[in-house]
Amino acid sequence: MNIPINYTAPASLLHEKVILITGAGDGIGRVAAKTFAAHGATVVLAGRTMAKLEAVYDEIEAAGHPQPAIYPINFEGAVEKDYADMCDALNEAFGRLDGLLHNAAELGERTPLGNYSEGSWLRCMQVNVNAPFLLTKALLPLLDVAEQASILFTGSSVGLQGRAFWGGYAASKAAAENLMQTLADELQETSNIRVNSFNPGATRTKMRAAAYPAENPATVKTPDDIMPAYLYLMGDDSVGVSGQQFEMRV
């Protein structure tokens, strides 16, 4: 599905909402955090590099937006108890969660499967599949408390159609799409939580540069260009929409 054409988010779209963003220290996650905050949300910045999270925190505070929170976590090594501890901390601080953006990702190797290393494969599965599963499972009680809550997975075209040399990344993104669909189906009749995925396509990030080192970055869109999609899917304008795979053409 596509995002509504020319969608423009109201300035107060996310007023008083609490939204957790993984991989919030850089790239799309950083811009999403700043954009959500600019539309009234209290954002929880989750990631493994404290200095990057603190930099985003400072940018949001300097802009005069709601005070964010930081929750450092390494998704490559986190276990179930770490996610339960996060749930307890967020419950104590906020009592609910209105949104969860799964943005953190591991690119893995760009090589034929016959040459693919076990370590790279397992890291892709851990960061791109296991971590979102465990995080979502732990936070469902907080999301269920919200009047309307949104879980948004970051998709990829190689998660819908496998492509040579994309190995663990493609397989893990396919698994994440299925996870999204399964969760949406389970929650459809019993919860106000909606679950969708969004494929941002070619976007000017460090991961894109690593995957396509010869590409001119000026030829691809910036994270700011795709923020209307994230706002639509995280805000109440998308209430009632669940289990869908979205993409946005800019």
C-alpha cells in the first residue's frame, strides 16, 4: 500500500504520545525522533551508542520540544530479561506506550550465500528478527494501555522478494514482515494496537552507503523526505489500518 498522496501531518498530531524508537542515534531513527518530538511526542531514544543518543536528545531539547528519554540497549546481545527491565522502567516513567518504531537494523554481508559467514547470518537474525520480537512481546502490555497504539516495522524490498547477495538481511526482513502480519492478525479483534510495516526504499543513510558504495548519495532521498509516511503511520490518522505493508514514492 502507499501512503495517502500529499499527506500533511497536523502540528499536534503526536501531542502527549510516548513513542519508543530503536536505532534512534543515527539515520532514519534520528530524524524520526526529532520529527515525532516536533509534533508533540515524548520520544524514548533506544540504541547502543550513548553519545549518539545524547546528541539527538540535545537537539530535541534545544528545539524546545517535549523532553525525551534515553534507554541504551545493545540489541545484538540483549536477552529477555533486558526487555522486561525496559518495560518496567517505561511503565514507571510513563505508565503506557503509544508507539513503537522498529528502526534498528543489521546489514550483514553482501556476498553469495555460499560464502556467507555464520556470525553475520546470526547477527542479522538477532538484530532484525529476534530483538523486535522480544521487544514487542515485552512492551505489549504498555501498548495495550494506550487508547490507540501503533507498532511500525521498517521493511525492505528484499524482504518481499529475495535478491542475490543480500543474504541474512533479506531473510531477516522477510521474517520481520511475517512477524508483523502475524501480530496484526492476532491483535485485530482484541486490541487497539495496530501493526504495519513501511519500506522507506533508497534513503540517504550510512547503511545505504555501505550497501551501495559507488552510489552518488545526492541521487537518493533524505530521511526528511519520508517523514510524512512515519507520521501518518504513527499518528491517529492511520487508526484502523493494520497488517499492511506500506511504501512511499517520493
